[in-house]
Amino acid sequence: MAGSTAAADVQGATLGLVLSSGAARGAAHAGALLALQERGIDPHIVVGTSAGALVGGLFAAGMSPERVAERLSALTWSDFGRPRPSLTLALIETTALRTNLDWMLGHKDIADLPRRFGAVATDLRTRRAVLLDSGDAATAVQASIAVPGVFPAVHAGGRTLVDGVLTSPLPVWAAHRLGATRTIAVRLRPQGPPGARATVQRMVLPPAETIEPDVDIVIDTGGYSSWSARDSDRLVALGYETTIAALREVDVDALLAGGPQTCGCPTDHGATRAAS
């Protein structure tokens, strides 16, 4: 394995970072970012689903891995919203969430972020994954984390959008669609809270295209809370340690030195692209 650090763009290779869903366990993604930073790996493209979209969005907006970890550790339910009457279609009213996302993402459009970014949500009408890679950044992240029955759906661009975990928990295809020729994926196992898919099982949602990443980092977050930040610090440490260990087995310079590959992006195979 080469011991030197690596930039994100070497001899034509463009690195995309893919962050999976995982609810509150997504704090492990911040640890993965710390490990990538330590190795000198600085991706140009970041995509994510659900918790991965939240962490990836903050990183793409210019927040350092250390700051991302601090912010996730400080989150409480009040940062997401407050309970709403049970007769509505969602348990949580998300005014506070929107305010926090606007603040953390700097009230910016995705096109104005320092890194290329995309968030993956599920379109309830078409029942397919949607890549949100333009428009308001906070709206894209809010749609990607809109767990059905917990948070209200997000209406944007004529679509009704909910959590991307339902159709594309690890959206490697989205990174390729945004121009990545090499991908590192960070996959949390399990990727979502129990029952997340069952809430809309009757809809028979088709999964998005499955494309394998060049480097697949799997972080075992079993036993950690899906809905509480109490494990955030331990999850950050777990994500860092797992990613550092995985990167010891990777020739990073060789990974980044290759030229463009055939994208293999989905076209009519369960995913669409849309402005947020």
C-alpha cells in the first residue's frame, strides 16, 4: 500500500464519496470523514441518503469533519421539531429542523456549495429514487431524511418526497451520475431504523439501480440507538476506527490514479434526477 496522501483528482480520476442511510447511527459517518481526512482523501463529489445526506450535506457545505462530529453529538429531538397531533400523517412538526438545516447549510443552493453534492429521496408518486442535485440544499436534505410517519413529506418541484432509504439506502449510482469515476462508499449496517421499509411496504417500491463501489467500507452499528444522539461519540469513534482499518487494505494512490470508467448510471431502472 502506498503511504503517501492522495488528492481527489489524479490523472483524470474523480472521487465520489457515498454515505448510506442509518438514522441516528449516521454519526458514524462523521468518524469516517475524520479518517478520510487523516489519509488526505478529499472527495470532490459527496452523495448520501437520509442520515448520509445530512452528514454529506454538512461536509459538502464546507463544515470540517471535526465540526460535523461536534454538531451531531449536540443534536437533540428539539433540533428536529416538536410532537404534533396524532391525527396528522407525521409525528413531528419540523419547523425547527428546517431552521437548523438552513443555518447549518448557510441558506445556500446546492450549486453554491464548495463540493458537488446530491441527496437521494423517494418520490411517492412514481415510487422511485430521486437524485436532488440542484436547488435549495436544505430542502434536498430535509426530503432525504423525511421518514414516513415520523416527519412530514417534502413538496418540491411538483413532487412529494420522503426518505431515500425506501428505494436507495446506498446510492453509488448517484455519485456516478454526478461525475465520479471512482467511489468510496460508507455503509452502516443496519442502514435504517427497524420497520422503516415496512411502513410503506404495501407500496411495493422498486429499488434503485445497484452499482458496487470501488471501496466498500462497512461499519457495524448494530446495538446502537437509531433514534437518540446518546451514542454519537461512540459512533464517531467506531466510524473512524473502522474506516482507518479499511483504508489500510486499500492502495489509495492506485484507486485515484485511474481514468474515467463507464458510468453505469440507472436510466429507467428505478431512479430519476430532479432539481430540488
